[in-house]
Amino acid sequence: MQLPTALLLATGLVGGAAAQTQYDEELTVNTTSGRYTGFVDTATAPDVNQWRGVRYGQAPEGARRFLPPVAAEDDGLHRYARDWPTVCVQQGATTRGSGGSCYRLNVFGFPGANGAMTNAGFLDARLVVEWAKNNIEAFGGDPERMVLWGQSAGAGLTASYVYANGEDPIIAGAIANSGTVGIGPGSDDDSGSVNKFSQLADIVGCGGLDAESELACMQGIPAQTLQSVLQSRREDVPTFGAVPLITGTTSNEAAALGGGFDKNATTPPPKPPNNPVGGFDCSLREELKDRLDNGHITYRYLFAGNFSNITPRYWLGAMHSSDLPLIFGTHYQFRGNSTELEWQTSYAMEDMWVAFATDPYKDPSTSSGLVWPKYSLDGETVVLFGNGTEAAQLAPPSVADISDCSDE
Ligand SMILES: *[C@@H]1O[C@H](CO)[C@@H](O)[C@H](O)[C@H]1NC(C)=O
Ligand SMILES: *[C@@H]1O[C@H](CO)[C@@H](O)[C@H](O)[C@H]1NC(C)=O
Ligand SMILES: *[C@@H]1O[C@H](CO)[C@@H](O)[C@H](O)[C@H]1NC(C)=O
Ligand SMILES: *[C@@H]1O[C@H](CO)[C@@H](O)[C@H](O)[C@H]1NC(C)=O
Ligand SMILES: CC(=O)N[C@H]1CO[C@H](CO)[C@@H](O)[C@@H]1O
């Protein structure tokens, strides 16, 4: 089974299949922010139409810094959308790696300033989705059936998007691979964010001013200066979105994160790095509880595949991000062909992600007869991928509750 090309759109939005062609000119699309010609990279992704660097908002510079984004206008220009733009100054590698949309992070997106009481970073994400709704038809997609997907920090943003846009989510469903509201942008600090903005202002020479002057002063400080003293900010989450969500983790998230992996090692460490980070399944359990309490449709999975051709070392197992090559069907391209179980696991995951994207509200089922079970605490309501000899099997929540969360 091939993954529909639209699932690979750089925005991470699924909206139906676009026409396939090698020719640039046939990939020319008029959008609300200008005219873009896409391309096909025949060497690395021959089945994917790509449009890179599409503008959705005006540059958040000067007087726009820290404030809600403003939609990009149609400037009438025609661009060849072949390159990623230079990385936004405040942007980390994680956002580039897992999604194409450039949004504001840390103090730039979540300032908590007395003069700017909004979380601009979440509004950036909202503006991306609004852009997609207004334009996805021109790419062959359906604006009523868009599904937002993200992994890692991107999953944190996706999960936060669902919380933050409860009233009018625009999207029909969401998928969060290995990321929760708890690891999302703006979540590192849970109190006194306004004071922290003022503390930051103090540090860079904008201290002791009223709200308006403080904001204006901070808008004039070089971005790099702020970046060097940045602090993350937290959003108070008032509403909670009801769109269906797929969420889950891998069974060995921490194996190659932080200090868990010696890059030079050629043999497994004495004690296998099987030390899941509580930040993944512990915060996920809190989010799942919220969703169950609110009766929102949720599908939960655990990826437990131990496939040595998709990890840098054979002993790392289902490390963070090792599920991606299976979802995108690229697992056999890195270190040799895949095992039969790996192929079947990949097909099962593609099948189930696409079944959900097709209609998140209608008990998604696949061509092979699998049906996503609705998540609940009772019974086998988790889909376990790639464990033992089974591509996909049902398991109780306890199988996916890996970490000891008692000190969280
Ligand atoms: C896009 O806009 C150009 C003019 O800027 C026009 O010539 C062209 O026909 C438009 N294409 C579509 C598909 O609307
Ligand atoms: C790994 O190897 C590199 C290059 O040989 C070396 O610079 C680095 O210190 C090594 N790291 C560890 C943790 O041994
Ligand atoms: C994965 O399989 C390899 C053998 O190929 C084994 O050495 C390793 O311990 C396994 N890793 C995990 C995390 O199960
Ligand atoms: C890769 O592995 C699969 C499953 O084992 C097999 O069907 C296929 O022929 C292999 N492909 C190549 C190019 O060896
Ligand atoms: C999550 C997980 O990996 N579960 C099981 C996978 O299968 C083996 C046996 O094949 C069990 O030992 C694991 O606990």
C-alpha cells in the first residue's frame, strides 16, 4: 500500500491526494499568499509533490514581535517553492525536523508580557491551519477533512492546538506521535510568566517600565540578545478541543535522547538503555485522562518495533522517532532491507493512520479489517505495533503505561 502523497505535504496536513507529475509548471498553485510552483524530488521522494517555504504570515519583526500573527497577503509574486527558508531565529532543530511550518517558540511565541497577553506561537499554528483551509482545495485537498499531524515537539504543538482551539478547531482530527501538551511549546514554566517577561526585560535593559513601554522596548532588542537569555512560557488552557485524536509513544523513547546514548559505542552498554522518559507516557496519561473525562474520541497506540535497520545502533529498539520511517514507508532505505515483520508493521501503521485521516469520526477501519478501538481504561484499547511477531495487536493500557510516574 502506498501512502497518499498528501500525507507528506510539508505542512503536515492531510487533505486528499494531489495530482502526480514531474513537471514543475503543472504544480503551480495560486494561493492567498501568492503563486507557488512546487516540485518533485525524483531521487529521494518520487511520489511526493513538495511546496517549500510557502508564506502564511507576515514577518513577526519590529512592532509585530510578541504579538498575534498577521496573515501574509497575496503580493502577486510567483515563487518557485523549492527551498526551505532560512531557519527562524528562535526556531530549534526539532520544529524543522518534524514539520514544515515555522512558528514562534519560547519568549517570541509565548512572551507572557503585560503588554502582550497572548500566546502568539499557538496563534501562528492556528494561522497555518487557516491558510491551509483557505488553500488546500487548490492542492486537491478537502478543507472539511484536514488532519493535523506532528511528531515530538510537533506532536506537542498538535496536542496543544487541540486544547487551544476547542471552539472552532477547523481540523477534522489530529495525530500526535510521541508528544503531548506537557512537552509542547510554552509548557516549561507554570507560574509567574508575566514576572518572567519583566525579569527578561530587566536583563536586557528594558526594566522598570510600564506595560506599553516595556513591550516597545523589548520589540527593539535584537532577537539574538533575547534568544541568549530566553525562557519558555506556559499557556493557561481555557478550552479543550473535541476533535478525535490518535496519540501514542514508542516503547523505548529515551534510548537515544539526552545522556541515554553514547554515540561512539559499538557494543550495547552493560545495562540496555531501557529508560523511558516519563515526560512522554506520564504526561500522555494526564492528557488521556482529560480526554476520557470529557468524552472525546481518542485512539492510543504503542510502537514497540525493534528493527535494527532504522536505528543508529541495533540495540536501541523503539527509540524516539523510530516510528517515523514506518509511518512514511521509508524504513528499507537506510541500512538494508527490512524484515517481513517490519514491512507488515509499516503497512499496518500506514493503513491505520490513513484510515483515521479518511474519517476520524467513523470508527476507522483498514483494508485488512483492523478497526481502531476507542481508547478507554477497560479492555484491550491500545494498538501495539511491531511487538514480537505481530504487526499490530490489541493490548490493555497497562502495556503502554511504561514509566513509573509516581514522582511526576
Ligand atoms: C493563477 O493566476 C494567474 C495570474 O496570476 C492566472 O494566469 C492563472 O490562470 C491562475 N491559475 C488558476 C488555476 O487559477
Ligand atoms: C566520540 O568520538 C569523538 C571523535 O573520535 C570524540 O571527539 C568524542 O570525545 C567521543 N565521545 C565520547 C563520549 O567518547
Ligand atoms: C533489539 O534486538 C537486538 C537484537 O537484534 C537486541 O540485542 C536488543 O537488546 C533489542 N533491543 C531492545 C530494546 O529490545
Ligand atoms: C525486501 O524484503 C521483503 C520482505 O522480506 C521482500 O519481499 C523483498 O523482496 C525484499 N526486497 C529486496 C529488494 O530485497
Ligand atoms: C511493550 C512490549 O514490548 N511488550 C512485549 C513485547 O513482546 C515481548 C515478548 O515477545 C514481551 O516481553 C514484551 O513485554
